[in-house]
Amino acid sequence: MKEKHYTFRLPSKWTKTQALMKNSQVARWVPATKKLTTANLRAMLGQYAMIYIKPDRGSKGIGVMQIAKSGGSGSTVYRCQTGIKVRSFSSYESMEKYVLAFAGIKDYLIQKGIQLTQFNGRAYDLRVMVQIGPRQQWETTGMVGRLAQQGRIVTNGSQGAESVSVDILFPKPQTKRLKARLNHLGLTTANHLQKLYPAIREIGLDVAFDPQFKPWILEVNTFPEPHPFMKLEDQRMFRKIIRYGKAYGRYKGFRV
Ligand SMILES: Nc1ncnc2c1ncn2[C@@H]1O[C@H](COP(=O)(O)OP(=O)(O)OP(=O)(O)O)[C@@H](O)[C@H]1O
Ligand SMILES: [Mg+2]
């Protein structure tokens, strides 16, 4: 018998965003997203005080920049941060020039910036893992917090973020409700994507909570790394993720 080998992926964040927008339930959780053009940059910064720009086919938080404007009309300051590098501009034109040069010739997206919830002064988002289980039904197999390194604008493990249990991050009285909200979001998204892409078997969602704990889907990873779960002391979610994945031909290099 031929060995199973799972290869499905959608590398373009733009394609994935458009797919998510086709379902009104899911679309509510997606921050406004546009392709980076001079016109769209101006429009998005007119509408939002903070935006993110990111490569259409990026990974590990590389090439991601946060742009925040402050001050009133006439004295607006634009603050651009990538990694730990910060540049501030007092004119729109100089900021625009810098941002377009940073993006270069690559396809880039602009997304409404979400003010991430914090824990001990550090921003965090969530990785929610949803997979096809043994009964061929979608199941949320893991959720974990990714706590950014102090002063960073991305929560990728490769940029110093730590994995922290959601039981530690979430305010105690709300933990159950917030977990249920993430579970619902993950399952709804997975079921929708499977209608468009029947071969899909797993998704790893990057979800941000804003200060009101409204969830926002920053990205859907179609070939997610299990590392955020591997780094937790409690290995139960990690083992389940690998076990489920192996059933459809994923995670060959991992033993549990
Ligand atoms: N709109 C946004 N608002 C706030 N933070 C964001 C936003 N978009 C991205 N981020 C931060 O930047 C990180 C990286 O962005 P994203 O997940 O979109 O790309 P990536 O991680 O480079 O891609 P991949 O997950 O495929 O490796 C997110 O995990 C989050 O911490
Ligand atoms: Mg990501």
C-alpha cells in the first residue's frame, strides 16, 4: 500500500483572506485587509490609527511591520516598527517612501492592526489548532498563547515568543467562555474552508483578542508547525496533534 503523504497548502495570505470573506460568519472575525498600494496605504491609515503590513507569502513574522500614527491634524507622527527597529516620521511622504522601499518588489498586504491583549506587559495572541479527527470530523485539538518578547510587535516563536497555557493568560472567571469562543471560531472556519478546499485536513489559526476580548483571525496557517505546543510542559495537546496528523500523513519527523 502507498504511504499517505499530506501536502495540501495555500501559501498566499491574500487567497486565504478572500476565501475567509466568502462566509459572513467567518468574515466578522477577519480584520480589514487590502493589497499594499499607495492608495490603499493612505486609505487604511486614514481609517485606522494602527496597521500592519506583511508579505503575501511570508512566514515566521519576517518582513512584518507595524505602522502607528499619533498626534492631531497638522502634527501627525508615523511610527514604523519591524523587529526591534523603530523609525518615526513627521511627514506622510517620508513615511510612505520608507514603507514602500521596505516592501520592495514583493507582494504585500495591509491589515487593520489589532491592539493585542497583554500579560505582564507583553502582547500575546493565540494559536488554535483544528484537525480532522478519527471520526472524520473537525475537532479543536489545541490552543496555546504565544507571548511576544518585550517590545516586539510579532508573536512568532522564531522571534523570541514563549508558549504559555491559556489557563494562565486568560482572566480566571472568563477562561471557559473564551475557550468556547475560540473553539467555535476554529470549527466554523475549518468547516467553511473545507467546502472550498476538500483536501484540507488541518488549520492553525493565529487569533488575536482585542481589549474587549473580541477574537480576530490574523492568519490561517494551512501547514502549521507543531512547535508552539511542543514547547509546553503539558504535552497532551502536542501528542494529540501529532497522533491526529499522522492518520492523514502529516508530522512524519515527530515521535510521540
Ligand atoms: N493585524 C494585526 N494586528 C496585530 N498584530 C498582528 C497583525 N498581523 C500580524 N500581527 C502579528 O504579527 C505576527 C505574524 O503575522 P502573520 O501570522 O500574519 O505572519 P507570519 O507569522 O509571518 O506567517 P506564518 O504564520 O505563515 O509563519 C502575528 O502572529 C501577530 O503577532
Ligand atoms: Mg503567523
